[in-house]
Amino acid sequence: MPVFPAPTSRIPPVTGPAIRLAGTARFGTATLFRDAVLELLPGTWTCLLGPSGVGKSTALRLIAGLDTGADFQGDIKALDGSPLTGRVAYMAQSDLLLPWLDLRGNVALGARLRGSPPDWPRIDALIDRLGLAAHARKRPASLSGGQRQRTALARTLMENKAIVLLDEPFSALDARTRADMQDLAAETLAGRTVLMVTHDPGEAARLGARIYLMENNTLTQHPPPAGHPIRAIDDPEMLACQAALLLQLRAAT
Ligand SMILES: Nc1ncnc2c1ncn2[C@@H]1O[C@H](COP(=O)(O)OP(=O)(O)OP(=O)(O)O)[C@@H](O)[C@H]1O
Ligand SMILES: [Mg+2]
């Protein structure tokens, strides 16, 4: 299992802005969400849950400024008026690893694409913290699903962006590694504005300063547990919130 030594170098501190998506998204005649408001709190985590196919990834991709194919009528902006362009790191639901690069090369991809020299000490420290050091020279085809997902997570964590959009970042991980990676991501992304899509009510209750449910074409807020994320795994309020979220998801029509 991964052991977490202190990293040799850290990502410099960044503070993310509050962000608001407000509007309606459709694919043809099918409405994904109508007059929805999704407001990300500045410098902390917002979590988005909802049944498969409701439009969570589409909302995330809209905020990322990526092509979705959806007809979106509305507005997406930072509430302090600052631009979003160039300030967003995005981890897709599929890992999008390049098959011809090894794990290390995939983690360094962002720097390469920017034409800057990769920060190898920080990359290697992060790979080590993610428990992937023994696999650093493997290509994606030789990695397990959970190893691939952690590689994609490492690539996202290497981006020093103020806004971080994570689409089910821990979904392929075993329970212990998932908890470890939640801790690591919360620590590494301190101060960032993070939106995480997840199907795991416990994950949302552990990490969300704000929690949204998307169902029946609408977005509603669910009260988060008291206290600031990241919450202890055995925090009674966190566990109560987890249960309440699951009940609400099961009650959805
Ligand atoms: N380019 C597209 N053209 C038409 N329909 C699309 C397109 N992309 C997504 N959809 C549809 O929009 C709906 C929402 O898709 P989306 O990927 O946002 O769902 P999701 O909530 O992320 O689901 P999951 O939890 O399964 O990942 C789905 O019914 C999907 O089939
Ligand atoms: Mg999705």
C-alpha cells in the first residue's frame, strides 16, 4: 500500500474564485437541466451527485470550456469577474492517458504540452505519494484500472490551476486507497476551487463544503455536514450526511 513521504517540492499556493453556472442545457429536444444554478464556493470543494445520465459530466465540461455538443443557454463565470480561460485543470471520467507514453511521461504531459521542462523531482515525489513508483516506467496498457486512474489524478494534481474539475476521480479505487487519495487530493488542492462529480455519497459527505444533487432536470443543494472538509471517516455528522444523501438518491423518481 502507498506510503506517503513528504514531497520534495510542493505546488505553490493558489486561491480559486467562486464560480457560477446558471442556465439550461439540452441535447436536441432532451433537456438535461433547466434554469439550474451551480455555484462553486471559492477555495474549497463542491460535490455533484446524481443518477447516471443526468448531465453531471456535461455540466463539468461546460465549466471547463470544453465542447460538449449540448445547447447551453446561460452564463458561466467567476463571481470576482476574473477570466476562467487557462485557469482550469480537468480530470475526465475516462483517464485519457496517452498509450505510447509511460506513467511518468503521462504525468509530465501538461508541462510538455505547454512547452516547459517538466518538474521531475515534483513529478517523481507525487508518483511516489500516489503509490505508483514501482510502475513509473510502465505504459498504460500494463497498468491496472486503479493505477491508470491514479496516473490521471497525478497529471491533474501537477497542474497548478486555481480551478480543478474532477469527474469521478476515485471511482476505480479500492476503499483504502480511495480514502488515502481523498486525503492527498484535499491536501494538494488546498485553496483551489474544486468541483467533483461522484456517485459515492460518503465521498461527497467527506469532501463537500457544498453538495448538489442533479435529478429530474434540476439541481438542488443538500446540506453538508458541519465543519470543514476534509472530514474524518468516522465523523458522525459525515456518516449521517452520507446516509441522508443515499436516501435522497434512492427516493429520486
Ligand atoms: N454529444 C452528445 N450528444 C447527445 N447526447 C449526449 C451527448 N453527450 C451526452 N449525451 C447524453 O446526455 C446525457 C447526460 O450525459 P452525461 O455524460 O453528462 O451524464 P452523467 O450524469 O455524467 O452520467 P454518468 O454518471 O453515467 O457519468 C446522457 O443521456 C447522454 O447520453
Ligand atoms: Mg459522467
